[in-house]
Amino acid sequence: MLGERESKEPAMNPFRKNESKETFFLPVSTEEVPPRPPSLPKKPPPKICGSNYPLSIAFIVVNEFCERFSYYGMKAVLTLYFLYFLHWTEDTSTSVYHAFTSLCYFTPILGAAIADSWLGKFKTIVYLSLVYVFGHVIKSLGALPVLGGHMVHTVLSLVGLSLIALGTGGIKPCVAAFGGDQFEQKHEEERARYFSVFYLSINAGSLISTFITPMLRGDVQCFGGDCYALAFGVPGLLMVIALVVFAMGSKMYKKTPPEGNIVTQVVKCIWFAVSNRFKNRSGDITKREHWLDWAAEKYPKRLIMDVKALTRILFLYIPLPMFWALLEQQGSRWTLQATRMNGNLGFIVLQPEQMQVLNPLLVLIFIPLFDLVIYRLVSKCGINFSSLRKMAVGMILACLAFAVVAVVEIKINEMAPPQPGRQEIFLQVLNLANDEVKVTMQGDENNSLLAESIKSFQKMSHYSKLHLKTESKDFHFHLKYRNLSVYTEHSVEEKNWYSLLIREDGNSISSMMVKDTENVTTNGMTAVRYPAVQCKTEDDDFSLNLGLVDFGAAYLFVITNSTNQGPQAWKTEDIPATKISIAWQLPQYVLVTAAEVMFSVTGLEFSYSQAPSSMKSVLQAAWLLTIGVGNFIVLTVAQFGGLVQWAEFILFSCLLLVVCLVFSIMAYYYVPEKPENIQELADKQIPYMQKNMINLKTKNTKL
């Protein structure tokens, strides 16, 4: 969440392109021009309660709160929607989740270009918010089970997510800067406080939505299952409110016209310098101190010097995506891990995705804790804890967090039931007859596994592993019940779980082989309940109390009808309840949030202190790009890695440790530059350039 922290100054562009270099000579009239009437003084914008804060920023802050509620609320349940509603695999669900997140951090470049070069910030926010709302509507329709089949749901979901990514990413670089535009230059202190409130609204929206939307999914039932349509619909409604609130303040806003996109000018300057250097490779041409100096024929010295300062920082950005690759997995891999843990904490029952609420909550706690306590204690100890060192420590903490995740994953696997392998099945026998039954298998080496008699309304103490020798096989069973002997045959296939049900059939008995469709719990629910199930027969409606149903367990319920006692429910536990508490995820969230605070906040502050003011918008775009690339790394590993989950966590931890070492070496040789020195350097650089242009091969320039 800290990765999207906006620049605290609106982006200024001192390098506007001149529309024309031509000089026009206009005739001058000798007639007297009547004096113009004095212009009326401009009416000041309304303030909040007589303060220096424009009333318009209230609409912007509320808009940001609702938009962040919309985005994080939808995103909180997204992974489980892929897994349990669309029935994708865990790897595919993780890949699409991070592809969507990556797209959300690539589209800000498009939004900034539209705002700065074409529509302006206000119109860009309004138009892309409409796209945002339309994406939410389509996404919610894709979660309605009654609307089409699996293909329709998949198409609607992907189209909706694409529009949401365009909307949220497109307005991301505009909203904060648009709020900063509402202040006058003399109110710098109020502007700084506004950005603090703005950032607080981001975390508040994230915190509340991450807690509420999982409840809408899991605690509200619709269409016979989890209500994903409601979980997506409520965030969509909040986005509608965000758009309406923002539009209500239209007449109060100070709307600055587009000034040209500085990102485009930076790219053009770099491209011209590279191409000009390539064209002038001859040894007869005087070499220049820096490769960007080859852009001096077309671009002003100030821009060139600013781009030089920018490239020094962007070089340090190269290792950063790996950190985001770890941080962004809280909503995917960590949530999937939580589905296999017990969410009952005694005083509250948590849904798996609700653990994500720890991140914004801990962020709000850790920022003042680190700034006011930890950093000051380190400083008093005489340790030079520079910004780059803080970022390196943040990387190490993220490595430790994933090491903890791997340990928890190994522990979960140890307590999980074994899975049948190749040419194997797991079989249990349930006796629903009124007396004990002895089950044996004829002509098979597995005969001894089923030799014990099974009493009435009992089952085997555990599943038995049977070997097939082929992919499928026909088993012959001998059932001995009182004085009766019954022979039966059933077919099975490898890698499956089966239950052999024995029941009375008049004066005899019969059997039925049932394939267990699910051998692990996959509904993502964490509720502990005492449910009463409504049942219906041809003659009567009745209610059955199923008793305690614990999280993580798999149950088989058999309903029998007794003439004396009426319908009765017999419950058997096939898979024991999960004993690992979801609270064991707390250490990894503490570590990764501490890493985020040390890395993200410090990284942005360091970047802004090292770059000139004209390059802050470019740095913001580059910072968001590193988050997008990090999500793309997770997508690639999840789709093509082929590792077991704990090994994948170890892989990410080791990769970041290597990247941290590389970053530390880069930081060691980095010499910090004071921003005020950039202009002084620009005045002293390349005095010889203007007299060495005769022999250069450059493009024809219209003067």
C-alpha cells in the first residue's frame, strides 16, 4: 500500500515545447484604442470553516477513500473467486491475480499522458472513473451463477478486470496532484497536511474494505453458496459514490490546463542523445563528458542536467521489482495458505482473506513507531542509518518474512492428510446395516487390509491405501452379514478417494461405491457452527441438527429414517479439523509490513530528495513501474516454476537476498547529490559545446 504513495507536490513542467519558432510582423494601427474596463477581482475559492484549506479538497479526500475502498475490497476476495467460483488452479489464480495487479501499475503512465497532454486532470479523472464503474458492473455480473456458464463468467471477469485496471491506474497519478493544485503557493504548510490526510484516507479505505468484503462473501449466502456478486457489487457501489462526490465539487475546483507530459520529453531527450551519439562515432569528433550531453543540440541544458540526475536514481531502481514480487503475494499465496488454517481465534472467526487487514493496520502503527522511536534510538547509538541502508534492511526483513512463510507451509503440509499417488487409491467402508459386516477382498494382495468386521453404523478407523498395479481396476468384495454371503464388484481409478457404503436391502444387503469428489476442504470458510439443515421427503419436512462442524474438516452425513425415532443424521469425520491457527501468520505480516515501511517510505523520500522538482512525476511513474514488474515476476514463477509451495517461498526469499547484496553494492558506490547543486552544475557544464557543432551529423531542425 505504501508503494502507491503519491508525490507531495504537483508535477511542474518547466520544459514546455514552443509551438513555433517563427516571428510574425503585424501591422500597428494608429487609431487610439479605447481603454479596457478594469477586470473584476477574482473571487477566492470557499474555505473550510474559515481556514486556509479549500473546500474542494473535502470532495477529493472522500473520493479517494471510496475509490480505495472499491479497489482493495474487490481485490481482497479476487483470489478465492478465481479458485472457488471459476474453479481455476492455485497457480492460474495466482497468475491472473498478479497479471491484473501488474496492469494496474502500468496504466498510470497512460493516465498521466492523457491528463498532461490532452484532457487535463479533472476530465481524465471523470472519464476514467466512468470506465472504472463500468468495469465493476461487468465484474459483478460475472459473479452471478445464474448468468450464463463458466465461459461467460470467465469472459465477463477478464473484461471487467481490464476496465478496472485502466480506471484505477489511469486516475492514480491525477487525483493527489489535482488536490495539490487547489492550494495557493503561499499555503505550503496546509498543502503538506492535506497530503497526510490524503494518504490516511488511502489506508482507511483499504483497512475497512479488506475487513468487510470477506464478510460479505463468506457470511452472506446467495444462489446457494458464497455471495461473490455482493462482495464485488458493494465495492462497485462505493466507486459510483466516489464519482458522484468528485463531480459535486466541480464548480469549486481550480482546473489547470494541460502543460505537456514531462515523461514524454524525458524519453525523447534520452532517445535523441543515444541516436546522436551513434551517428557521431568518428574519433575526430570531440568526446563529451556524459552520454546525455549529446542531446545539447536540441534540448536545453537544464533539462539535460535534470535527466542526468534522474538516470542516477533510475539505475538504483533496477533491483527494486524483486522486493515488490514478495510484498504483493499477501493477496494471493498468503491468502491461499490461510484457507488451510483454522480461523477461529476464540473471540472472533476470521475469513482467510481478512488476514490482509493486518497490513494497513500495522502500517499506521509502524510509521510513527519507526520515525519517532526506532530511528532516533539508532541515531543516538552513533549509527549512520542512511536511506539506502534502511532500504537494504527492509529487503532483509522481507527475506525473513518469506522464510517464516515457508516454515508455516511445511508445518501445514505435515498435518495435512496424505494424497493417493500413481496406481493408488484410498478406501473406507461404512456400514449402514443393523448388524456388523465383515468385508474381504477376493484374490487380491490387499485382502488383509479389510479383514476386520465393521459394526453397525460404524466405519473403518481410517482410509486404507490400496494398490492397483494399473490406472484402473475392478475389485471383488465378499460381504458376510449374519448368515448371508454377498459378492459384489466395483471399479475404481487411481489417485482417488472412495467410500464403500453397505446398507440393508430387504432381507439382504447391498453395496455402493462412492467417489469422494473432494478429499480436502476447499471452500475457504472459517466458521465454526452448529447448523440445522432443512430436509424434505415425499411425506414430510423436517430439520436435522448436524452438531459441531469445525473449520478445515471434511464430513460425511448419512440420514436414516427410523420408525421409532424418525429421521436421524449420522456424521463421520473423514478429514480431521485443521489444528494450525491462522494466528501463525501474524509474524510474517509483522516482518513484511516493517520491511514495507523501511523500504517504501524511505525509498520515495530518498528519490525525491535526489531528483530535481521537474522530475518528480517521472520518478512516480518509474516507482509504480517497479511494482508492476514485481507482479510480473510472481506471475512468471507461478505459471512456469512448477515448484511445491514451500520451495517457491524459499526461492523468492533467496532471490531477494541476492538482489539485496547487489543493491547494497550499488548503494555503496552511490554518491548522494543535493538538489540545490543541480542548477549550479548546469551553469558550469559543457562550455565548449556551442563551438563544436559544425562537424556533427544531426537531424535538420526547423528554426
